[in-house]
Amino acid sequence: MRLSRFFLPILRDDPKEAEIVSHRLMLRAGMIRQSSAGIYSWLPLGYRVLRKIEQIVREEQDRAGALELLMPTIQSADLWRESGRYDDYGKEMLRIEDRHERDMLYGPTNEELITAIFRDGVKSYKDLPRILYHIQWKFRDEIRPRFGVMRGREFLMKDSYSFDLTQDDARKSYNRMFVAYLRTFARMGLKSIPMAAETGPIGGDLSHEFIILADTGESEVYCHKDYLAMEPPGEDLDYDSDLGPLVRAWTGQYAATSEMHDAARFEADVSEADRVTARGIEVGHIFFFGTKYSEPMGAKVQGPDGELIPVEMGSYGIGVSRLVGAIIEASHDEAGIVWPPSVAPFDIGLINLKAGDADTDAACETFYTELQKAGFDVLYDDRDDRAGTKFAAMDLIGLPWQVIVGPKSLKAGEVELKERATGARHSLTFDSALTKLT
Ligand code: ATP
Ligand code: MG
Ligand code: MG
Ligand code: MG
């Protein structure tokens, strides 16, 4: 992509409305624009990142055996009357009336809709287990939308739903999602900690929030410091094997959000030197809720003896759009964003320090082609602008690598390769730069 043809409305000054660094940087880097409170347009640079995150989430869901579908954003109120939640949900639900005066709503979540789909499609225990998911926009009329995409009103969520015959089986589905979440967040360069979360009326231990530590997080969290050093499972993990030991290893030490925090237990179980008290961002939440929806909505399957059994269900959310902000909170410096390579909007920024100079232009064109041929997504700054402006823009948008090309270094047969994360710069031939990048 040539920057001269791209849409990158960078802001020079800090926008006043942004209270936290990720919101500030997303606005400055031309990633998003607010259209009304808590509702954003995703501009090309931001949308690229959103799609990369979405794709990682999708790959890890698929790997864990979940099946993707797509449900609509607008739902019928009648469905929510079946579960009894239409009246309970309160003001966070955006209620809409269509031209026939039918009550509709913009979905804040999809338990009812997926239960109805399942109910109509599955009749026998032989078709279990199943995990279905979609990645779709949600609307919650948050009382205080803030921090940009971190607490929006319209936001992109991945939500999965598991269906099992027994609670024992449901725990296996839960474990699949638990492990998939560890891998998902790690692939985005994040250290996520599964923390015990509120389970609601059913009780039990099957509810975890996946938390990223960050000073600007809205939750107060408490955990053992060992979690910070734990390595997530690798790609070779067999999801059909017993995941129990892995999940137990990740839940063996104390980790709780403020709602579940037990100060006495924290102090008894964790030595003072190992206690971490911090703030955190909820990027995911997994939850077993048994027959809460299947019972009232009649989602039953025929069991081995012919009797009708309501399915045991769980739901598993990931804040896909919130993650864009969370990753920036975890990875930035004075100059701007520092994207982990897996979610970066482009792999490399190619900077032409003297656009208009025939030799420099020609060299840059060659490098641009070569880098793309090697499989990189390149943003080529071919604009006629000051070097300082170009450096600042490239640092702000945080691509992992910069290839800097000017007449002086070209005369020496070299380019400059800069690694955004460390700031390390190397002068070397283009071929050596290419070798270093691949
Ligand atoms: P929170 O406690 O932050 O309000 P929640 O517990 O209400 O979140 P869930 O119902 O568990 O959210 O939804 C699953 C995921 O969706 C959350 O873990 C979070 O990452 C994301 N999410 C929830 N609300 C928002 C929002 N207003 N803006 C962006 N992402 C959100
Ligand atoms: Mg909420
Ligand atoms: Mg929450
Ligand atoms: Mg939650």
C-alpha cells in the first residue's frame, strides 16, 4: 500500500476526549472515529488490526473444534420473553419497534437465539457435543461508555455456546474453550490470566474471566505472581486429549477479580512476596450455566433411554474490538503504538526520505516490490514530506519494522532497518535487510 493513496488521517495533537493512552493513540493514528457516544467507525488502519485479531480468534476457535456461524444483530423480543430475560435485562438493552409494532432489539448477547437454533436442529444425544460460535456486533447501552473501543456501546464480540448431555461433558467443552483462550491471547502478544469469576445462581467453579494486567483496567484483581511466568500451550496440543490437568495447572493458584476476592484466603494461600494486586482488563469470559436457557426454552434431546433431557450449556465471550485497545495499553511507548507482529496492520513501513529524487524513488520501487514478493504487507511512505514527519508517523502507527531509504545511505549501497519495539537501527545492504526480515 502506498501511503500517498491510503486513508490515514493522523492527528498531530492529543484529542481532549481521550482519557487513556489506547484511546488517544487510536484516534491520533487514524484508526477510529467516534460517530456518537460509544459508537465508532473503523478506518482502514484500525480495521486491518480488528480483522487480524478476529482471524486469530477464529483460528483458535476452529482448532478447538468450535463451528462458526453468523446470527443477526437484530433479534425478536419474543425470544427473550421465552427465557424471561426481556424484562430483566434492563436499560443496557436497545429496544426497537418495527413498522408492524413488533418489539425487536439489538442483541447484547445471543444465548436465546442460539438456543432456539439448536432446539430446532438437534433432537438426539448422538449429535452432542457441539460448540457453535459467531463473531458479530453487539449493542449494550452502557451507562458510561468510555475509553474508546474498550467500553463502547456497539462492539465486536466473539461468542461461543456449548451444548452437552451431561455436566461432566459440559466441563470438557468448558476446558476446550479455556485452553483456546490461553492460546488466543498469547498469539496476540498478551499475558492473560484466568481469574475466578461470579457464577450466578448455579454456583460451581466454571466461570473465569480472562484478564490482562494494565493500570488503566477497570477491574481490581488479585493473583499469585506465578501466573505472569506461565507459558501457554503450544500448537501441538491435542484438543481431544484430557485437558483437565492443563486447566488445573492454570487454576491452581489464587487469581480473582474484586467480586470474587477473599482477602483472608489470598493472605493465607499466597505469601506476601508472591501477591500481585493490580488493575486488569476483562478481554474474555467463559461461563457454564447448565439448563438456564434450555429448560425454559425447551431445548431438549432424546437421551440413550429415549427420555427428553434439557442440554447443559455454557457461553464463552471474547471482546474482539476491546482487544484492539487492550493490546495498545499493553504495548506502546512515548512515540506511539508498538504492534505485536501477529496483529500489526502492516508488517513493514518503507520510508522514502527523498521522494521526487529519481534514484531514491527507483530504489524504493524495487524494494517495495521485493518486500511484497517475499510475502510482507508493506506500507510505503512515498509522500513528499519532511523526514521528521515521516519518522513520527511511522513510529505512531507502530509497524514492527521500518526500512528507511535515503540518497546518502543508497550511495553506500545500504538502507537502514529499524525495529520499532527496541528502536535498534542497522545500516545494511537491502539483501541483508531482507534476510534479516525473513
Ligand atoms: P464488563 O464487565 O467489562 O462490562 P461484561 O462482563 O459485561 O464486561 P461479557 O458479557 O462477559 O461482558 O461479554 C464478553 C466480553 O465482551 C467481555 O469479556 C469483554 O471483553 C467484551 N465486552 C463487554 N462489554 C463491552 C463493551 N461495552 N465494549 C467492548 N467490549 C465489551
Ligand atoms: Mg458489562
Ligand atoms: Mg464483567
Ligand atoms: Mg463478563
